[in-house]
Amino acid sequence: MKERLDEMEIYRRFLLPCTSLCDYYKEVMRVIQYIGVLLFFFLVSCEKNDVEPQKTRTLMVYLAGDNNLSGHMQKNISSMMSAWKKSYNANIVIYFDAPNAAPELYTFRFKGKEVEKQVLKTYEEMDSADPEVLKKILNEMQDLYPSDSYGLILGSHASGWIPSGASGRSNRMLHAEPVLTRSFGTDYTGSNEMDTRDMAKAIPFNKENLEFILFDACLMSSIEVLYDLREKAKYVIASPAELPAPGFPYARVMPYFWGKGKDLEKDLVKVCDEFWDYYNTYNATNRFGTIALIKMEGMEHLFDLTREILKGKKEVVENWREDDVWCYPKVEYKKHYMFFDLGEYIKHVTGEKGLYEEYRDFLDNEVVIYKKATNPFYYTEIPDKTFSGIATYIPLNIWTTETYAYWNFPWAGVYGTVME
């Protein structure tokens, strides 16, 4: 009996309290687990709000501004920043080379609701008109912001396809401020330029991942340039004439750089339309602007059609006068008269029937997706029926240096002969 009492005492004194204590701790653990679940869902909810969605496009901006366009480019960058939004689901990375300053690479970051510029890298002095520099910078941009797709903006001075050795560019007016036009790749000395063939080779992308190239530059909707870029991008936005120095109205066009698939072309049309509307309503009697959207997949067939018309015509056209075919009007560029309208040139060779109609139908509907010119264009007019949106050179004998250089461009193969 004593032994039985001892067992009951042990249970009462030790085991019963232990059971109650265990129940107590179980209750405590249930409360802790409940709080933990609440905290987990709270943190996940916050994380969803704070983490930006995965980026699907990187917009690369290369501004060779070591010249008298630098002030306008600074304003372009500010306009881009003012329009930057998280909803673009994209990255932007900008290279800017200004006079008397080290070139910089930077992006935009959100600090709360405000957008600020973040410098990613500062370089030693470089020649931004060097194709090797262009290649280096674009590769760095891609490494910093890998993406499923890319867009590229190139801004500076330029002269279309005409290479620096042929253009007499060192004698070109370097524009007392305010400069009226812009083009691609020239510095303050006027001596450094990028051959467009080398530029095309330096772009480390192809039309599988580079959605578009936008030239914030003069005279780059030149068929000689476009043909060299045929494998580099799906679309090119460019002007066949001189482009106003203020460049694109980036605050207005930034929302349209992000389209994918079927929406890409629609958005790029809006970029062009915003450009045209901005300059067509510019409050100045001397306003000017032309713009075209080129679909690059049609380039090879356009070459074949042009070759069918121009093969064997070298000796026919070389003795024409420079005013036989309509060329884009001049604003400042010294050699404006070398940029003839491609559609008008083919009409002059063929007449207005037969091959010309087939050619113009393909050019207008399969290659030049959008084209517009302001009215007026610097005190003159560009007739709608005349304007095809692409310029071309005609290898006339009177321009010995330029014509000699021309035969070494791939597009010159449309005549069936290339100078060795």
C-alpha cells in the first residue's frame, strides 16, 4: 500500500505539473507559429510591392557629344529622365561624351517616387567616333544589363554614307550657336568620323535581339547606310535629310520604345509620329524635319529590284546633271545635293509605269512603313508624292572623290559593277 501511495504522490507532484507545463508550451508554440505565419505573409506582400518585375528590354543610348550638340544632348537626357517610369519594365543605359569632360556611363534609378541619374562608370578620354569605342561601350552595356531584347539610340553629327575622306568635312561649317542641325560621329575638330560600314560591323547585335536603331542624326536614312545595317536590327528610324539640333522629343516618345511582337511596329510608328508632330507644329517659320521608319527584312528584295533596274546603267547615269533628280533640300549641310530621293531616282530611270510601279509599291508598303515631312521644310516644301523616305547617291562623274568611294559600298552592287 505504501508503494502504491508513493506512485500516486510521484504522479501528483511531478508528472501532473509536467503535463500541464507541456500543454502550456504547446499553446505558446501555437501562438508563435500563428504570428510567424502572419509575418511571413506580410513580408511576402511587401516584397511583391518593392521588387520590380524582370526587365524584358534594355534601351542603349550612345551620344557622341564631343561637339556643339552637347547642350542639346544634355536636354535630351533630362527629357528621357523626366519620362522614365517603372512601368516600362526595362533598363536604360546611357553613354555620353561631352566636350572637356570624361565620358560617362549611367542609368536612371528611383529614389522613392523621384528619378535620379546614377553614374555607373567614368572613362579616360576616348574618341567616340572610333568604331572600336562604339563596340566596347555596347558590349559593356549588354554585360551590365542583359535582356531578351534591345533598342539602340545613336546620336551625334553625321553625313550619311559619305566617308570622312570623301566628304571634305573638315571644311564643313561647324555652326556658330545656335546650331540648327545634327548628324553622327564628328568631334569639335571636324576631323574624326566613323565610316558607316565600320559602324555597322561594330554593332554587336543582330535582328534577332536588336529591335530597332534610332538615329538622332542627319542623313542616316540613306540606302547605302541602311543596306549595311540589314542584318543588325528589325527596324531603323532615321531621317533622309538634316535633323534639327534639339533632336527627338524624348519626353513624348519614351513611352513607345517597349513594344514587343506585333506591338513593336505600332509603337515605333508612334515614335515617328510624335517626332513629326513636334516639329510640324514648332513655333518657327524655319522649322524642318523628315522622318522614316524602315523595316529591314525587305532590304535584300529591295536590292534585287533595284539591281534589276540599274544593272548596266552606270554609264547612262554618270553623265547626268546634279539637278536631273530631286534631292532633299539644304539647311546647313554643305553636300546636301548628293542625297537624292530613291523613289524619284528610280522613276527617272524607268518612267512612271511598269517596273517603277512594282518598285514603288514594294518600297512604300514593305520597306518604308512610315514617312512624313514637315510643311514647310526650312522655307521650302517636300511634296508628298516626291518623298519616299530614303535617300540615295547617284554616281555622277562630276563628283570624282565621292563617286570613287561609292563603288566600294555594298549597295553599289545594284549597278552590277564594283570598283576594285
